[in-house]
Amino acid sequence: MSAASVERPHDEHPLIAEAKRVKDRLPGYRVEIIGGQILVTPPPDGPHADALTSLSVPFLTAGLHGSETRVLQGAGLWLPAGAEDYAIPDLAVVDADYRDRYVENGSYDPVCFRLVLEVTSSNWKADLKTKVAAYAEAKVPVYVVVDRKHQRIHVLTDPVESEYATHRFHSPGQQVTLPDSIGAKVTLDVTEILEAGRQRTSD
């Protein structure tokens, strides 16, 4: 999803309080704090939502929305790198007891996240750079990016400090089998997902 930075206010209000005010002023927008900066993301377009729905199907079919794990959209992930940092991935696979891992501000301890997934929009660099570092520092085992800009799917695994040791990308015509660590065998059809997320050329 696209994101724009908002400078931290020069007053006594904490960053989270300012993020909440931004969210109140912009209903439907996603507001996150990453690296001490507020990121404001416009509501998703139709193809973004279409890709996200297409992605949800194989996770649900594999039984990941059950007694051991749950498949969530828009659940907050508390980031350890900053005192007020949190991200809101498009989709996540979490331990079923995630409610017991609540931290604050609608966000949960990253220890219960097995996978996070983002579908890019106009500011694709946020998903491919800023969030790579954030999720790696949070030790999220698997990060998947549906890169609509470059028409491929990235699968990042093995987080080490602020990066992932393994980064593979997959092109149309390929099938992507995700690591078993997420709790079940999930295979993604790259062509199907990218086609669902394709924007009209006139946009």
C-alpha cells in the first residue's frame, strides 16, 4: 500500500496520540509508526483488495484459520525497534492465542506472528525497504510482498537484525510454496494473484 511520511509534532503529545488524531481526521486511511515516523496510507484500490482476497483463499483452504492459527487482515504488529512503533500488515498468519499477546494501540506482540504479507501500491518502496527492516527486527519468520510495480512476489525468510538472510522473488507462471513454519502447506499461484491485483493501464 502507498504511504507518506508525516513529521513528528513539536509539542508534548506522544507520537501515538498524534497518529490517533491523524486517523480520526482521515477515516479509512491506515496509520502506522515505523522508525519514529507516522506513515499514512490511503484506502486500498479495488485491485489491491481483489489481490488480498485471492491471497486469503489458499491460507483458508489450508486450514490456517482454525484452532492453532488464525488468518487476520489489518491486525497491528508492535515493533520492538521504537518506543511507539507499530505496523499494520495487509494480512498475517498468527498463533491462535494472539489475543493473549496484546500490547497496546490495537497491536500484538510480534512473537505470535508466523507470517506477514503486504500488497504494494504507489509507494512500493515502503513495503520493499522500510517494512523489510521493521519486520526483520521484529523477528517475523516469513514476509511476503505482492509487488504490483514489478509484477512479482517476494518471499523473505530467516530474519537477521534489520534484514532477511533469504530473499527470493517469483515471476508470473511460477508457483510459490511457503515455508512449513507458518503451520500448513500453502502454495500461491503468482499469475493468478498478480492478475487480480493488476491496475488498468490508464490509471
